[in-house]
Amino acid sequence: MVPVPIFPLLTHSRFLTLIHVVKLTHMEKGNSQKKERMFSWMNSKLEVRDTGKYGKGVFATENLQKNDILAMFGGYVMTLDEESLLPENIRDLGHQISDDFVIGINDVADLQSVDYFNHSCNPNAGINGQIFLVAMEDVIPDEQICFDYAMTVGGDEPYSLECLCGSENCRRVISNTDWENPELQKKYRGYFQWYLQEKINKLQQAL
Ligand SMILES: [Zn+2]
């Protein structure tokens, strides 16, 4: 049995600091001030565009290297139950960080660029730790950035999504149990959300 490395877990304080990436912009207009709040961060070499097929997506505008940080997810901490009560158009946008919790927006007015990363069964990006999205390979301009939702979605809450990625290896349906697939565990080793990697490690140690 080869020991499987466990992701370095962000310390509590650093985790909280990163979740609460807040940008305050003060615009002087007479006596009024406007505060712009952001919960996340996206690499300036990326932008949101229309995919022409299935709504918006995130695309590269410049070359990126393997392992470059593409984004940091953030937002309000919510349970899966709380997320299920959100308006339908933002209900599935939360970034799952444990069996029971997601981080994300709870108001459509707070939609962020990082909310537009699409799933692909043949992704070029993966998760590092809990909130980082990194390039799994070099990326060229105009390439869409996608990760596999199997890297983040788990827990007991049933979830399924029809996949329109068009990859040769498309699974057609994405679900909350995809991370249990041994082929995907091998393919995405090092790119799973931390809580899923811990579960995979335990399963493999029990063999
Ligand atoms: Zn697919």
C-alpha cells in the first residue's frame, strides 16, 4: 500500500482570511461613498464570456502555466440545506468545502466571475486545498477553463446534472458520488477538494 499524501490544510486563520477577501472601493461622489464587496478572486488573465452553447464560461485571455492559481473561491458559509433554499438561479453555485458546507453567494446581486467556471469531463483545472483553483496543464488564449465537479461535489445530498461538455469521455450525468469512481480518483489525484481527498485516503487505507 503506497501512502497517499494528504493536502496541506490551510490553518484556520489563513482560511478565514482568504474566505473574506474583501475589496473596499471608496468612490467620492459629493458626500456619498460606494463600497464594492468581493468574496473571491480570479486571475486577471481570465475573463467571463458567452460560450455560445450553454450560457457563460471563463476563458483565458493570455497563456497560463500548469499549477498557476486561476481563482480563489469565497463567500458566505452555508449548509447544503441552507443552499437548497436559495433562488433557483444561484442554488448550485456554492463551492462545496465539506460534506455539509458550501461557500458562496446568497443573493443574485453578488454574482462573481468565479461563479461561471463550467464543468468538463476533460478538465484543464483542478482544486488545490479548499478554495484554490489551479491549472492542471498549460493553457492557451481563448481556451475555456473547466474543472470536473467530481473534484468538489460529495456528501449525502443527492445531486445530478446533465453534462453537455462534449468530451469523448463525457459521463453524461454528473452526480454527488462521482468522486467514488476509482478511475477519477486516479486521474484527479492532487486536484480533489481537501475533504474528498481525505475520504479517498481513508478508503484506500482500509483496503
Ligand atoms: Zn461531460
